[in-house]
Amino acid sequence: MRILTISTLYPNAVNPRHGIFVETRLRQLKKHYPDIRLTVIAPVPWFPFAHPMFGQYSEFTSVPLTEIRYGIQVYHPRYLVIPKIGMNLTPVTLGYTLKRQIRSMMRQGFQFDLIDGHYYFPDGVAITEAAREFNKPFTVTARGTDINLLPTFPSARKRIQEVMTASHHNLAVCDALRTAMIELGAEPDRVSTLRNGVDLDLFSFSDEYQQQLLRKALSLPLNIPIVISVGLLVERKGHHLVIEALRQLPDALLLIAGNGPQKKALTALAKQYGVANRVRFLGRLSQKELSGYYGAASVLTLASDREGWANVLLESMACGTPVVATNIWGTPEVVRQPRAGTLVERNAAAIAEGIQHILDNPFPRAATRHYAEQFDWSATSEGQYQLFNRLIRETS
């Protein structure tokens, strides 16, 4: 079985955490079914300037055109993105780039049986065109905002619906997204849920004693509650609400892991609320580094207003740390028992109350880890393998 995965959400040497959830699912598929031959096309926007003054855009110039990640060949062709008119133009430029890249690869002997696509817009639109040109079956996996946000724009909604109709099968990472896709017009028998799992080896368990050792190693205080909030520093991730909630948790230290445009605003907000001395910005961390901080923390908070399947929740639980998360989209499918954590409304008072509840009513860390162990990757990988096999047989 020769699978070509296509997604603009995929890690690279410059930004190894970008779209890491797509790479992780692919790595797990390779782990469980080593006979599969995997290749990835992960386009990045073309940008002419490398100077750091251009922020994240300057990083695009340093992304290699090709690299091997975890034994998987990854190509990073460039596609044109023009601000403000990108919603209409990007599917076209991305489609052109994909077809050109595939033609080039095929001239060198590359062959594939199926396209494993991710994200419905603009990726799915471009993938649909490529699949038609090369007469290959394809799937597209919904990840979150492509279904719970972008369809609010009429032009994007129409194109997303077209992709759902053309795709040989549609996938969602949680049942909430699957339901929304059916409401958008996808045929129920052509939409399946394949949830994300968690790497139980990478995100290793820390019991109460090991938690103290981690705190020492990370220069964290030993005897106070430590709250960690992980994600891009943007409004929708809700870090500002966790900072506000800290006012009602006078003994707690807040760790914020991630980079983004709101760094200065969040720093100023912490000063405004008088909690700046209890907030630490950790920057962008590798998964291995995150595992250590999860293990050292008392609780993880996720205050997002939109999520598909939030990987950080299971990552934290696998390390033994319970979560407080806003009650949205696929999150109730992840946080189903008290030993996993608690669901709250998206406001500072509710978040603070949820954190305090966990601090006052702790479960053994081993109980939280045991809960996370049911979310390994085996079932998801098997579901992918069986689906891909069936589609290839049916279209050959």
C-alpha cells in the first residue's frame, strides 16, 4: 500500500511542532503497519524575505525543499499566498503547486495508490483537483476550524461541501465534528470518526515522587500548585482567561507554553491583574520538553473557544496530570471521568473554580494515567489501514 499524505499542517525542520498531530498519526500508522510506504507533500507559503523582522513569515524561507522525518520522505514545495484575497486564491495556487510537485515526483518513478488529505479548506479543495488529475482515491480528515469556523464564510462553505461530495471518504477526529459535517451535507455512511491517540511512551507517567524530582530539575517551586496552559498565544486559546483566573488562585504558579502574537498583550495583562510574578512564559517547547512540564504540573488548563480533538489534554493525562477544559466540541469526548479532569464554561471564574476543585479533590496521578491509557493509537491505526485498503480495492 503506497500512501501519499498531503497537508499544509505538517512539521518541518524550522517549525517541528506545526501540525504535529498529522505527523504523529502517520508515524503511528507506520509503527503498526510497517509494510505501508508513506510519502508526504507538506507545502509551505512562498515568502521572499528571511529577515527576522518579518516574524513567522521569514521562517518559511528556511524550510528545506525536502527532508526525511522519522524515516518518511517529506516534500515542502512553495505555494503563493496573497493577504486579504487568500481565501479565494489560495486553493488555486495550492492546487497548482500540488499537481506540479506530483508530476515531478512521478517523472522520477514515484507511484501512489491513495491520497490521505488533511484539512478541508484550502487543502481539501486543492487535493480534490490533484486526485482527479491523477485518478486516485482520496480521503480528507477534518481537524477543527475547517468545520467549526470556516463554513461561516459562504464561499469557503460551498467549496468544503464540494470536497465532502468528491472525497471517497470523509474523516473526523471527534464525533462532534462528524455530526457537523453531516449537517453540512456529507453522507453519513461516508463519514467516520478516527480520534487521535496519545504516545504513552513519549508522554511518560510521573507519580507524586517523580513530580517533585521534575520540579527540582525544572527549577519550579515544590510545594505550591502549578497550572500549565499550552497552545499558540492567540485569543481563541484563552490564555488571557487563565491569567485572569489566577487572581482567584493566590498560591498558584501559571506556566504558559507556546509562541504567538499575543505575547506582549498577555504579559501586560498579567501585570494589570497583579499576577506577573506568578506567570512564566516558557516559549515554544518540544514534545519531550512538554512531557516534563506536564509531569511537574498540578493541573493543565485549556480555555479554547474551538477545538476538534485537543491533543494536549491526553498528553497531560498520560503524564498523570488532570485537566480543566472548556466544554466545547470534541473536548467532552476526551474528558469523560472525574479522574481525567473537569469541564467548565469559558470564563475566568469558572476556570478558577474548576482548578480549585481539582486541587481540593485530587485523584492519584496513577488514576489519571490509567484513564489516558485507553486512548492509545492502535484502534485509530487499524481503522486507517482497513479504510485505505478498502478504498484502494474498490477503485482499482
